[in-house]
Amino acid sequence: MKILVTGGTGYIGSHTCVQLIEKGWQPVIIDSLVNSKISVLERIEKITGTRPAFVEGDVRDADLLQKVLREHAIEAVIHFAGLKAVGESISMPLKYYDNNVHGSVVLMEAMKQCNVKTLVFSSSATVYGDATKMPLKEDAPTSATNPYGQSKLMVEKIIADLCTSNPSWSITALRYFNPVGAHESGLIGEDPQGIPNNLMPFLAQVAVGRREELQVFGNDYQTPDGTGVRDYIHVIDLAQGHLCALAHAHGKAGYHVFNLGTGKGNSVLEMLNAFGKACGKKLKYKIASRRPGDVAASWADPQKAQSVLNWKAEKSMDDMCQDTWHWQSQNPNGYP
Ligand code: NAD
Ligand code: UFG
């Protein structure tokens, strides 16, 4: 199967491309490189022996998309391309709606023109807003607390309407919980530009000496140790979820929504300790005030993905920390 992977040089896309190649499927990447480096391609080649086809371009470029879909005889699309910094989305909402919502509409229109009707979309647990009833099932109420989350919700709604309008579409929205970790080779991993927004890359940069200490955003939540609780999922398990979703959806019509999480929550302090163990260092931290917009706790009910997709997260917290540390220690400054 030939699969167009938008955002395929990014963090989750690159790991998914490795798994696609290992399964014998052919990824064709389109990425504008706005948040990734071209050297990712060499790393994918080092791991798999295959350099994926790559087109540098933007998903909002309708003509380019049609050209790529036709020339490569694409059968399905995985749509990772998008912007994901929650804080930036609050200060620059138009940038986020244009990239994430408009970009997705242009992509689906191009797919329609080229009669490619199978799509897997990167959604997020952020669509559950500030839900308090855990674990989160796919039919829990949705809402958004920032423009990034709103953009994911809007695209989910557009997809639902599209599938209603024409039953030949087969579209799967995967709601990721908190992706962490890296490929066990240490060759690919998460390489945020600037100060990391997320916990795990921040911890990794403290461990490698790029940052002084972690700020723990709040220790007065209604959680066992007072710090925020999240469902951390190894990026390799997450990548595997895309292959299962494609195998399930290809040729099967309709709109499908699945959580991809482990079903377990861990606190910030638990993560700090687990990462300290993996890197063999005591990581400095200080308690800071809550980060605006954060929820106390969020974890998935992953049962639906298990029963329908036959997918289950396999990797442990130790794997997540060890693989992140392997990647970060081998690439202290990220990709060249
Ligand atoms: P990433 O930034 O590493 O990867 C996204 C890739 O898309 C980058 O390579 C970037 O250059 C590219 N891109 C962005 N806008 C583009 C455009 N208009 N045209 C072409 N390429 C474009 O992010 P990631 O962590 O791999 O996330 C992938 C997807 O998963 C995103 O849609 C994100 O919103 C979603 N998601 C991520 C997380 C997370 O915590 N990492 C959680 C939930 C959902
Ligand atoms: N945290 C800190 N210090 C930091 C960074 C994070 O204490 O420097 C805490 C947060 O307060 C939270 C936990 O660590 O309690 C996890 O925070 P992340 O920023 O790593 O992850 P979030 O759950 O806030 O958000 C992530 C993505 C979103 C996505 C969401 C659900 O950033 O895009 O997961 O998938 F929507």
C-alpha cells in the first residue's frame, strides 16, 4: 500500500514511517519542514534501509497535493501535518486555524478530486476539554479550552460531515494522549525547537544539561501527589496504532474515532523519578504555579481500540524513559 504521510518528518510521523516501511508499505512524505529537519530522512533510512519518498511542500498547496496523490498512486493518507503549541495558538489563533483547519480541508478536497477516500487524522485528547470523569471514553463530551484544541475539534466535525455526505469515505480520527519516547535505536526522537512546552522533552534537556531545572506546574491538584496526571504513551505504540487503524479502515466506509492511550495515569513527580532512574541522575526541579489551561488529570479508556483495532499499548514507563534518554544523550542538540 502506498500511503501519503503529511508531516512525516515530524516526531510522530517519522516513527510511523519506520513502522510503515517495516510492514512493507510505502510512505510518501509531504512536509514543509516548518517544525522538522530534512536529516530525519537519513535516520529513517539508517533504521529501515529505505529512504522514503519526500516532497517538500505545504498541505495548503492544493495543486501540489493533487500532483503527489496522482503521481505516486496514493491509496490512503495519514495526516500529521499541523501546528501543536497550545500557548502559541492562543496568541496566534489565525495561524492555527489556517494551518490545521484550512490545511485539512485542502487535503480532503484534493483527496476527493483524486478519488483517495481513506484518511487517518491526528486528533488529540485535548478534545475532551476539562473533563473530570476518568477514564475518558470516545463518547465523552468534547470541548476546547484553546484554539489548538478547537482546531482539532473543528476538523473532527468536518470529517464527520464529510463521511455523512458521502458514505464512500473511510476516515479515522485517532485521539492521542501524551506521546513520549523514541525509537529504540536512538536515531529518531522528539526534537522541539526552542524551550520545550512538554514535560518529557523538558526533562530530557535537564538531564543532558541544556536546562537548569524542571518547573513543576502546580502541586495542589486533586491528585495523589498534587501534581498533574497524564496518560503517557510510547511513540512506537502510537505509531503502531496508525497501522492498525489503516488496516481496519482501508476499504471500510465510515467515520471512526479511537483513543490511543495506555489507560494508566502518571504524575509529574512520578515521571521525574522514572526519568531520573533511566538517566542515572538526580534531576533538579522546583514547584511553580499552575500552568493556565492545564487539567488536573487525563487518562484514556483504550478499550475500543483494543477490541475493534486489535491494538494495545505494549511498552512500559521504563521503556519510555530509557528510549527518550538514549535519543537525547546520543543527540544532545537534536537533529543536525
Ligand atoms: P511535529 O511538529 O513534530 O510534526 C508535525 C510536522 O508537520 C512537522 O514536521 C511540520 O514541519 C509539519 N507541518 C506543519 N504544518 C505543515 C503544513 N501546513 N504543511 C506541511 N507540513 C506541515 O508534531 P508531532 O508531535 O509529530 O504531531 C503530529 C500531529 O499529532 C499533529 O497534528 C499534532 O497536533 C498531533 N498531536 C500531537 C501530540 C503531541 O503531544 N506530540 C498530541 C496530540 C496530537
Ligand atoms: N508540566 C510541568 N512542567 C513542564 C511541562 C509540563 O510540570 O515544564 C506538567 C503539566 O502541567 C502537565 C504534565 O506535565 O501536568 C504534562 O504536560 P505536557 O505539556 O507534557 O502535556 P499536556 O497534557 O499539557 O498536553 C499534551 C500536548 C497537547 C495535547 C495533549 C493531549 O501538548 O498538544 O497532550 O494529547 F493536546
